[in-house]
Amino acid sequence: MKIKTTLTLKNTGVIAVVFLLCMSLIYLVSEHIRSNTFFHNLKSEAVTKAHLFLQDQVDARIMQSIYLNNKEFINEVEVAVYTPDFRMLYHDAVENDIIKESPEMIRHILHEKEIEFHIGKFQAIGMVYPFQGKDYIVTAAAYDGYGHTNLLELQKTLVILFLFGLLLLFVTCYFLVRASLKPIREIVKEVENITASHIDRRLPVRNEKDELGELSLAFNDLLERLEISFNAQKMFVSNVSHEMRTPLAALMAELDLALQKERTEAQYRQAMQNVLQDARRMTKLIDGLLNLAKADYQKEQIKMHEIRLDELLLDTRELILRAHPEYHIELIFEQEDAEDDRMITVMGNSYLLNIAFANLIENNCKYSENKSSFVQISYWEKWAIIRLSDNGIGISDKEKEQIFTLFYRGAQDKQTEGHGIGMALAQKIIGLHQGHLAVHSKQGEGTTFTIELPHI
């Protein structure tokens, strides 16, 4: 069932219930007013007949005759007069006797002075009527035929009005809901036009302050993020395929040359060494891409624990020197008291941070003449700060703007091996740890990478 139909039925149902309650209240109030009015009329009729009888202005037989004759045409009031000791003085119709008075009832009337009650469809009253210094008990009963007839007509009118009103409510709610949902239908049409080839399209926002405007803004923000991610993915796939093609082409070319004609053992050995070198380049590229994929995880998906940066950097230094014994890495620690342990301890993933630090240190060593990197650890307020510097060839201002772009390689990078992954990977890892990575460099004066990570 569509929302339009559901809302129409729900709104109609709720309003119909309220409408029905109002009509029921009208009926009950009308019944209450009719009942009270008829009790008042009973009292007036009872007092009139009792007064006429007790004053002997009208003979009892004449009063009974009038009652019996009128009863055939109208709902006449049946009146009886008793003494306090339950002696009947007058009764309109003893053989009919609607109320059927009893000594207990007389005593109750004497005690309460006036009572109102129902006997089946009849309404009745009992009252103490003082006359010439004496108290008499007067009862009266009758059926309010006229009032009930009017009440029945009111009931029929309310039922017809309710059914007609229900139909009118349904039609009104349908058009109101249709008009209310029209902006949503327009949004759906716009969304249907947004495809992978037209992901740059956005939803129109008519009113930023209403709920639909907030929905459109949120959806546009989502599209913005998806477009960035989609474009980054396309660029990533394009760059990866390009980067993978080069070592594969070199490897295949080397093997083709080796198989074209007979060669000496030394030539085959040289060909195998070239193939091995190309395979290692591919392995390094694949490792970089896998690490880059891990850096794209959400923070909640990565296991974090307390890490002392000095210990982590010592491990990183050992791993780099094992692979590149010619590198020189100098660690400078600024620890003066026990509080420093906390200041240089961060919540992070040691594997990813090791990769980030290793890439930055290797970058220092690759582009400095003495293949050196100076690593300084300090802290300031809530940040643990690591500075990695060299005295190498430096980076131009233009290249600094692109240094963290994936697969970007500067002019000096052509002289060294690499794939343009390390800097982008380091920045992603530091960002994943809620940190900041900045580069400061001047051509001919060296480069300094500054990392800020929140300490515990």
C-alpha cells in the first residue's frame, strides 16, 4: 500500500473517530436535556393535579376520566397522592399503576423529599408536597413519546451526517495528502534521472527550513560524497591499471627477449635478474595498493590500542635499516620527566602507523645526498609531534601542492624507484588517526614532514 493511501486512510480514520465522538456527545447531551426537561414537566403535572385534587376543585372521577380518555391519544401523566402512612388518597389508574408504590418507597421519598427514577421506558418522580400544613406524597410517571421521537429523528440525522461527512473527509484527505506528497513525487522523478553518468546532478531545494528541504540537502550532500568517491575510484582504477601495465610490459618484454634465441648462462642469469627486479617492483606496488585499501577503512573497523611513539619509531628504524643498510636515521627524543610517557603515547594501529612513518623516513633518505633522516619527537598541549627532516634537494612550491596526490611523481622522482603511493598513503593513515600531516620544504635546503597526533 502506498504512503498516499495509508495517510489518507489514517487521517480519515482519526478525523472520523473525532467526528463520531462529537456526534455521540451531541446525542448524549440531547438525551440528558430531554430527560431533565421531562422530569421537570412531570413535577409540574404532578403538582397541578395534586393541588386540584386536594382543593376539591375537580372531582376525582372527572380527573380519572380525563386521564383515561387522553391516554388513547397522548402519553398522559399518571399521578397518585398518598399520605405519609401509605394511605392512597388519589390515583389516576389503580389498575394500571405504573410505579407500584410501596411503604419502602414512601419512606424513601419522605427521607429524600424528592426522587427521580426510571421504570422501564417510563420516567417517574416522587415528591413531598406540603398542602395546608400537612405533607402529602405525590408520585407521577409517564412516557416521553414526543421527546423520544425527536431524539430518534436526531439520531437518524446524525447517522446520515456522519456517513456523508465520512465520504467528504475521505475525499478531502485524499487531495490534501496528494498535494502534500507532490514535492516528494517530484524528488523521486529527479532522483530517477541521477545515474552513474549523471551523478553531478542535484535535487532542487525550494525551502531549506522544512523537512523536505532538509531531506533534499542531506541527499545532495550524499551525492556530493558519492561523486567524490566515484571519481576517486575511477581515477584509482585508471591509475592502477596504468601503473600495473608498465612493470608487466617490462617483465613480458624481458621474457620474450630471453626466449627469442639461445643465450649464454650469464645472459640468462641477467635476464632472470631483470625479471626478478620487475617482479619485486610489482610486489611493492601491490603491497602499496593493499595498504592504501586498508587506510580507507573506517576508524571503527581498525583495532586501536595504546602505542608509545618512541618505541614504534625504533621498530620502524630497525626495519628500514635492515632493508637499506646504507640509510642513516637519527632519532631525537625530548623526554625530561615521567609525564612524557603519556605525552608521546597515542591510540592507534601500530601496523598502519609503521607504514606511514616508514614511507616518510624513506622519502627523506631517498632524496638527500647522505641518505639521512632526522626524526624528532616532542609534544605540545594535546598533540604528540613528530618531525622528519632531511637536507636533500627539497621540493618546489608547485610540487608541494601535488605531493599527497595518489600516483603523482615529481621531476626528481624519475631518478628513483617508486609508484607515487607512499605520500598519499601516509596522509590517509595520519588522517585515520585524527592527526595532521604537513610538509615544509625549500629547493636545495631539504624537506621536513610534520605529524601531529592526539596523545592520550
